Amino acid sequence: MSSPPHLLGVVLAGGSASRMNGVDKGNATLFGKRLIDHVLERLEPQVDTIIIAGPSNYETRFPAVPDFEDKVHGPVAALYSAVKWSKTHGKAFRQFVAAPVDMPFIRPDCCEMLVNAGDNAYACDEEHAFSALGLWSMESLAHFFSDPGFPKAPSMRWVSRQVGSIPVKFPSPSGLSNLNTVEDISLLELQHN
């Protein structure tokens, strides 16, 4: 599957490890492989370049882009960091796909499905919306972040609504399971034994 033209991939890996018993989510293992490696393996064929939005690059060849605390806090800080990184590194990406580090089974056509929806889009299935797995327009976000009235710690879902993101229903198997706890990982491994 070919990647959509000129698309940046951003792995969201900046959250705390509070629900993983102190283990960084990216380093947590599933089927003997770190979550970060699962996500990189699935995302890399679908994009031109990858950055890891967080404090560590997990000893991979991809750059870590920590949050810039001057503008926004919380999960949306990763989106701000991606926009700022693209500008400061002279990368002319029009859009990027953000994928959470705790979503190891993203589909091989995930990026294509999101790009086909328009400028801003997010993944969903029959039961849930996953705004953290989404396509973001650099222009839309730059406009949003330049507004002096935007909140300091908005939710990803709120920002998604503000930029007019379109829900994209992923067919089964959707790959839209995220692993928030050590128990989630253990249960998944037990189900596949």
C-alpha cells in the first residue's frame, strides 16, 4: 500500500504512565514487542516521515519532539508540537496523522481512509470515537493555535470539533483498540493464547 503524498506521521507518546504501573506505555510489551514498535511498524509504510511526540525516541531512528509548554498543555500539546516541528524544520507537510502509542493494531489503510475524508478526520467504529487517531490539517491547527482565546488544556475531542473533523467509520477489524492499562495488555495476550 502506498502512502498518501507528503504525509507526516506523529506517534502520541507523551502521556504519563500512571495507569501502566509506572511503565512508560511505549516500552510496555505486547506479544514480546514494545507498543512503540507495533505502532511504528504499522504507521511507517503509510507516511513519509515520523516523529514521536514525547520526551523519548525509544532508541529508534525517529526524532522525539517534546511538548512545548509555552502554548498548550495536555494531549493537544502533541498537536502543537507537530505543527511547530514542521515549521522549524522546513517541512512542507500539509497534513499529519496522529496515532497513539497505545493503539498497536492500526489498519494498514488507516492513513488512506482518513486522507480520503478531507482536511481533518478521526477514526471511529460502531461503538466509539477515537479522536486521538486522526488526520490534522497544519493550516487548521495553526489558525486554531494562533487564536488568543483558545483554552490552555483543551481535549483532543474538543479541538477536533473546532476544526470540523469528519468521523471515518473503520470496518471490522477496525484496529481501534487502545491499551490503557497493564490489565488490558494481559487480557489481550490471554485471548490470543
